[in-house]
Amino acid sequence: MASDILQYAVLGLGAGAVYGLAALGIVFVYRGSGVINFAAGPIGVVGAFIFYDQRGSGTPTVIAWLASAGVRRSDGRCDASGF
């Protein structure tokens, strides 16, 4: 019983941290540009798909994470520069 409560508390804090980071990203973009931009969501989905695809093909976790982070980084730069 106590371990279930602890597990749910940790999971709730983790989910809350993700929501908080997403909200901060939206606020930073709005304060910088004056436009509400939800483009961070699709960039995250592309990175998650790259990671999932790489792990499914047998790539080690660290390399798959680095590949997905590189794709997300380059995609974000392309969005910001208008290309």
C-alpha cells in the first residue's frame, strides 16, 4: 500500500515536471515573440518517433537518444530561421 502511494507520487511529480517544462517553453516563446506558438509539440513528437524507430531497430539507447536530440535540435533551428 505504501509503495503504491510512493510510486504514484513519483509518477505524478514526473508528469507535473513535464507539463511545467512545456508551459515554460510556451511562455518563453510568447514573451520573446508576442505570438503563441505550439510548434514545440510536433518537434517533440518527431524526436520521440526517431528514438522509438532507432530502439526498434536495435540501436543502443544512448545513441538513439543522441540521434533524436540532434533531429529535434536541427528541426527547431529550421523552424526558428524560417526555412
